[in-house]
Amino acid sequence: MRMRNCLIKSAGLLMILLVNLTITANAQQRPEPVNSPEIMDDHSVLFRLRAPEADSVQLTGTMNADFAGLKMIKNEEGIFEIKVGPLDPDMYVYTFIVDGVRTIDPANNIVVRDGSYIESRLMIPGELTDLYDVKDVPHGRVNAVWYPAESLGMTRRCMVYTPPGYEHSSGSYPVLYLLHGGGGDEEAWISRGRANYVLDNLIAQGKAKPMIIVIPNGNASATSAPGETPLALRLQQNNRAMGSPGAMTDEKIPVSLVNDLIPFIEENYRVIADREHRALSGLSMGGYQTQKTSNLFPDEFDYLGVMSMGLYSMFGNYDKEEHMAQLEALKKAGPKLYWIGCGKADFLHQSVVDLLKFYDEIGFEYTYRESEGGHSWNNWRLYLTEFAPMLF
Amino acid sequence: MRMRNCLIKSAGLLMILLVNLTITANAQQRPEPVNSPEIMDDHSVLFRLRAPEADSVQLTGTMNADFAGLKMIKNEEGIFEIKVGPLDPDMYVYTFIVDGVRTIDPANNIVVRDGSYIESRLMIPGELTDLYDVKDVPHGRVNAVWYPAESLGMTRRCMVYTPPGYEHSSGSYPVLYLLHGGGGDEEAWISRGRANYVLDNLIAQGKAKPMIIVIPNGNASATSAPGETPLALRLQQNNRAMGSPGAMTDEKIPVSLVNDLIPFIEENYRVIADREHRALSGLSMGGYQTQKTSNLFPDEFDYLGVMSMGLYSMFGNYDKEEHMAQLEALKKAGPKLYWIGCGKADFLHQSVVDLLKFYDEIGFEYTYRESEGGHSWNNWRLYLTEFAPMLF
């Protein structure tokens, strides 16, 4: 009887937990979950998807250099499977294509979002990911902050990383403004870039100075990442158009960065408010915006980092004379570091070669870092680990 | 010639943007996106999925009271479609089941996560969602903060909402500790609950006092939401087991809340550190933890809110004598508000009826709010809009 009561109690409890766990995701019958992705000792990876009713499943992801879909093989239990690698230790994202429909891996509860791309995450542990991982070191704080952007006529959201100890110190800190790429938003450098953990680890190792990082939204018509505003269904469609040529070359973003965001940060955080303690870096579209901002405001930043973006002469409104004059002013202002990073396989590599050539011609000094790989977060995370230690 | 140059330039720019936008998601050919979900004027909703190769697509979501899969119909273009509603203004989550595989809506870039459930979001605007929406009011800040939890032997992550004006004030604030349900984590009350925007709006309307909200992780063996720690693939599997009976009835969470988290918050934020300015509320598993914490620590909180959780006599280690003694102590301590909320269709409704009966028997005072609906975020968001105005 006692045993029976105990079983009834356990069954009742189990029911709560099961319903609790499934009800939010709708009470479909869930079969035993598959293990996916499974990392083998040699760092090859098994991807699995239970899909007995599907005819075809492909794997795509950043671990395939060409992003091609790899055919997964169905076993007699209806589980599609593929083994890839061994892979270099790093962070990758992937999706499955199930009978033509792209989906995240339902067995993996870690997804990362970059703009409208929501993908499953895979992490192969190693020396590099040690810099992205949550280690037993003091952690800074990530704040989601709304600020008035008068030059854009809106209140906008940005992410602010304050380094470990900021809250208990009375000191002031230097600031790195960090810009995302086309299609992204203010969450990308946290979600995909893991900028906060990179800095936690670099600071703990004494490799980077404690600094504040500010990540704005680089789309002039957006107030925030699409998930924030509930009525953003239309915005979400707009968001797809945000990386449009007009948005990308819009000078409103550099103007708002300098006239709205920097004053807000300097008023709201304990910041050393001079150019010697102010850095700006960005990737792809953000690399363009980094160039554009420093070209328009040569006296604002002593440290500049252009990732995966070169000469922007392909833009319709490019004016070489203006560009040269701006660079002369920037040269005169003399930033302490003008860093350019690009992967050999980056589709923008030639534009970077053109930029370096142009800078050489006019005697504009820079530091160039050429890496393997292409236009990818694997490179941009790596660049941050190398750029941040050079600052301040 | 000029025209041609211009076209070449535009083509080059377009290439950048397209590659930029697609490369992170792998360069699969993407057909024209469908519009999904499309909200009609009468608040019925059209869901669409382009899936010419799929045989069967179902829609599941919280807008179906029974969470059942609704068959979507394929048109001649290979687009599956279904119309549901009209729906009450509120936030819903949904997924598609494509040939048996659950997936988010690839046309909707807004997903919300509750524990391991990643679902697409739909918002039908109205009076209620006005309380969740980003309005033209001052916004508080959401901080992701790591803190030492000595009684659990780990550093853990929590979310901290500071109300508008906190940073520029020298005053001290009351604190609401807010607990998630089984399977969830410290992000759920932000992602699914939109607690920060609920408070922004209530405070702006003068309906709630400016307060700090602290949202810890309710799983005693977890340091944080699964996405934080890159090496969390194993953790992620553990996470599924975290809502286990042992974890749910583990007294470590109440102990760590009172002994680790509250002192940390009171040391790190400007807080009025007394019971009159300290509230605790939680849903489902968090409703159990709210009861358990106030039963174990009767003098800590003057405001208690138990959402969607009743008498926990179904738990194996339930001890009625102990429970009565604890409630006597709590009665003596005399909290100003002991609020209980439950939906009529909640599968735990009977346990709440049992709890009220038990409280009536021993003369323990409470306020009961019975709503329509079940064990859902629709109710928990609603409860927060009603509970927060009663505090402090």
C-alpha cells in the first residue's frame, strides 16, 4: 500500500513535470530524443534528426566551407544521420533542410540569431573557444539599454557590456563601440560574437584593459532587434530590406553614433570621455560604418578596427576626391591604431586589397591582419580577441 | 557608359548585401519569402510555409486551446496555408510540423525560448499586448549578471531589471524576485514574460511603483540558460532532466535564493533591504518554490505571489505536519499580501482548490484570482500585470 501510494505520488509529480514541460510547446507526442550534435573524441561530429516521415534531410552549416547541403542518410529507425569533420575547435552554426524546409535541430536547445537567421549552435571545445566560454573568472554585465537618438527621431536599444568590477569601482573606463554587419542587430555581437565572454577572459588574463563595450543597432530605420517590439511583424519584413543599399550608405548611422549614442554613454556610464579612450570597430556593413564614421569624424576615435570590409567604391555615391580629403584629415588627426582584418577567402578580400593599395598610395598608415577563412563570425570573434588587446 | 558603370556598381553592392545576408545562413537558394504569419483586420491569422517537397504540414501553437496539430493545405505553388482565429489580442507561440519534424516558421524572425522550447512568436495587438509592447515611455534596463552562489558551489547567472531612472537617482528601490517554471531558465520571464516592458508600462501609467526585478535560474544544478556556456551540449541534455522530481523539490533553490542571491542584490544594487520592500512570485515550479521559500523563511517577504501551483502533497517528500507548522509561522509573520492565481483550465487547478481549502482550514489568509485559460504564459503575463500594482 505504501509502495502504491508512493507510485501514485510519483506518477502525479511526473505528470506535472511532463505537462509543464510539454504544454508550452504543445502536447504532441515526443519520441525519445536523439543525441545531436554528438562530438566525438577526434572532434568529428554526428548530426542526427528523427524524421521517419521525411524523404530527404540535408545538413548545412558554417563547418562546410562552401555552405553546401550534405545529404543525411536515413536508418531503419527513421533517424537521418551524418558524420562530419574532424572540425577545428570553434563555434559553428547549422540547420537541417527537411524535405526542402530549413529548420533548426530540434534536439539542440541552443540557437543563435544574427538578424533574421536563427540557427542551431555547435561548439567544438579548444584553445579558441576557451576565449568564448564562460570560465571561472569575474564576469562583466550585459545591459540592454534604450537611449534617445534624436538625430534619428526615435528611442533605440543598444547593448552595453560593463567589465568585471565596474559597479564597485569609482573609476572611469575606456569604451569600444562595436558594430554588427548587414542584416544583423544589436544582439549579434553578444549572441554570435560572444563579445562579453571574450572580454571577461582577456581581462582576466591581463591581455586586455577593462573596458566598456557598446553595441548599437546599425540599421537607421530600426529601433531594436526584431524580437523586442511585439508589433514588429511589419518591422520584421522591413528588417529584410534594412541591409538595402540606401540603409548601408546612410550617413545617419555615423551621425547618430557620434551625436546621440556617445553623449548618452558618457552621461550614463563612468567613461573617460576623450578620443584616447574611445575605439570603434565593426564587421562587414559595420566595417563600412567604421570607415565612414572615422572619415566624417576624424577626431573622435584613437583606435579603429575595420573587419571584412574594404574600399567602398562599389557604392553608387562613392566620391574618390571626398574620400581622399577625409583620409587626409584622419591622417592629420593621427589615430593610434587603424587595424584592418580580412580572411583570404572573404568575398570582400579584393575590396580590402584595393583599400590597402589606396591607403599606401596616400601614405595612410594601418595594420593589416590577413587570416584564413572567409566572411564569417569565426573570423570576427577571432579578430576581437586580437583587436581588444591592442586598445587603450 | 555611365549608366553601365552605375549598374555595375549597383550589382557589386547588391552582391555584397546578398552574400552578406545569406552567407551566415549558408548559400542555399532562397525563393521569394512568404508572408507568415499574416494578421487580418479581424485578427484572424494566415500561417504560410513554402514547402513544395513536403507531404504534410501541421500548425501547432498556444492559440489552439488543445495544442493540437491543425492540417495546413498545400496550394499549387507548393505553399501550405491555414487560417485560424479571429484570435484574442495576446502573445502566442507556434511551430510547424513538416513531415513529422517540428520547426520554427522560417518566414518569421521572431522566436522566443522557454527552456529547451524554441518557438515562433505571434502577437495580436490589443489592450493586453499594449502592456507588453515597447511604448513611448521611459525604459528600464535589463542586465545579465553573474553572481556567486556559495550554497550551490557555483557562479550563476540571473537577470536584473532596473526601473527607468534608477541610474540617475540616488534613491533605493524595492525588489521583486520572480521565478520561472519547470524546464525554463532565467531568460524566460524576459523572453516569454516580457516582464521588463510590463513594468515599464505599469510604472509609466503610475500603476506600479518603480521596482527592481530579479530573475534567477530555478534549476539547482544549472549555472545559467543553456546558450551561455559553449560546452553545454551535455548540460543541455542534463537540462531536460532538470525539471526532475529531485530538482523540483530540492530545498537548495530556496536556500540559495535567501542566502546567496538576496545578499548579492542588496550589495550590488540600491535596494531597500527589508521585508516590507521585498516580494517573491513564481509560476508552476516557481510557484512551488515561492511557497517553499516563504514556508522555510517566513520573515523574508511581505508580498508573495503563487501562480499556477497549488498544494504540493503529490510530492513524495510531502509532510503535512511540517507544512502546517511552517504556515503557522508564516501566519505569525503576517505577510501583507499572499496572492494566488490560477486558470480554470489549468491542469493544476485542483491542486490550487486543495491549497485554498487547506489555507481556509488553518485560517491562513490569501487573495485568490481565478482566470480563464490554463497553464500558460498568457496567464502568467496577465498575472504579472495584476500582481505588480499590488506591491510596496
